[in-house]
Amino acid sequence: MGQDTKYIVGVDLGGTNIVSLLMNERGEVLERDARLTLAKEGRERTISQITGSVSAVLEKGRKLGISPDSLLGVGIGSPGPLNTKKGVIHFAPNLPGWREVPLVEILTQKLSMPVFLENDANAAALGEWWKGAGRNTSNLVLFTLGTGIGGGIIIDGEVFHGAWDTAAEVGHIIIHEEGLLCNCGTRGCLEAYASATGVVRRTVKAIKEGRETILTDWVQNRLEDITCELVYKAAQKGDKLCSWIVEETARYLGVGIASIVNILNPEVVILAGGMIKAKDLLFKPVREYAKRYALKDAIEGVSIVPAELGDDAGAIGAAATVLKRKGLL
């Protein structure tokens, strides 16, 4: 390890798991720790898991000869809404009891080093910009396709936060006025249609309306066992209902992406999350619909690609947050 090399820790705080990475300033991952969040055991237990995870990678780093003096700080990618400047998490739906938590202040005291907070989807976007599918670009948008749809926006190499740290809620673009009810309480959001949850809900609704599908045999008529992954597998086997659901999902995503492209004119749109395992079954029609609905000059040079960093994107982006806040990236 070079004497002048600086190091950072990036932490991805999820509702189920915590991932911590020890990295150098060049973006090379040196050590990794993953452990359960234990969110149901309360806020203090989760904070203990965070500090334990960070301490674990720092201890491994010490064995590599990394001096505490060479550590620049810790970046935390967290669900929100949150305030990056004050370091406070206002509310985290998947972390029971997390309201107005001054996480940066708490962790700074416990870890005795600088701590920086970033929204988890923003962190993932920053990670993909730094070391993933968006490297060598200046402007990108990330869509995280999971239980919901989150987003992150990079403009001129910087995370776009908006006035109150609520920018990039791409899942709440309205694509169908007075359409399906979204978890946010509004109707017609992209998330209600094209998230993994939306895919399953639309599939189950169609089955209850009498549509036939091999899914009913696969789950032995237990509709509650249907998953987004099963829907895509059935589509790959030529199931008519599931093929239609996948095509419709791609159309909704294409509409949402076209709207973002028309407004922001990014170089690349990155899709992340479990749904990207569908590969061309999803990406091919998404690209076609985005091209159909976007302005020609806006979409012309845009690449719509899968994320590359997988489960480490958030932690890599959290580490990059430290470098960004210190003016080193």
C-alpha cells in the first residue's frame, strides 16, 4: 500500500442487508463486509450493525498496513427522504422507528472519523458513473427497478439533489392519470405499473379476470406465490399473458424514460435491480418504446443499458460521495 494513497469506506444501508466496502481513492475494492440490517430489532441495533460492519473492513485494512491517518471518511447510502447537508434521515419506510435520525452525528461520534450521507439511489447512480455502466460520461439517469422504482441523476458529473434532496423520484412520473393506485397515495405513477410489485399485481389481476397462464400451474393456484421473476420466465417460454405483461411493462418504462430524456438529455440511461435479469426480453422493447415516445434529437445518442456493479453499486457510490464532498473526484 502506497504511503500517499488515501482510503474510504462506502456503506450501503438497506432494509435487509448492510454492505461495507474499503476502497482506495482509485476506486479499487480492497475489503468487503456484508451483514443483516436487523431492522426489526430497532434503530440502535441497526446502528450497531453499521458500526460493526465499518469496523470489520477497517480491521481488515489494518492487517493490510492501512494507517488510520490515510482514511478520508465513511460514506453512507441510505433510503430516505433525508437531508444530505444536515446528515439527517427524515424517514426510512423499511427501517422501523427511523424518523428524524441524525445519522451522521451519531456515526461520527461512534467511528471518530468524518461521515457523509447520500440517498441510496443517488449513491447507486454515482457508483455506476464512477466505476460502472456510466463511466466516461457526464450526464446519466439511473432507474432502480425493484419493489418500487427509484432513481438517481448525474448532471455534469455531480449528483443532482434538487432544492430539498427529493430530486430523481422517477418512479412517480405520472404515466396514466387516475390510473392504478401507487404506494405514495397518487394514481398512475410509473412505479404502480412497471416496478416488480406492479408487474405482479397486474398479472394477478389479469388471472382473476379469467386470463389463462402457465403460472397458475407453476404456483399450484397460489397466486400469492407469483413473483416478477416467474412472470419473466413464463414470458420466455412463450406464455401469452406473461408476454403481454412484459411488453406492457416495457412500454410503461419506455414512456417514463422518454419523459426523462426529453427533460434532461442524458448520455446514458441505466436500469438496475432484479428486473434487469430479463435482459433483452425487457431491454429490446424498452429501447424501442423510448425511441418512439422521445423527441428524435433528444433520444438519438442515448444508450439504455443494464447496470454493471450489482449489489455493490450503492456502497461504491457511497465511497465516491466521500471523495466528492472533499473535492477529490
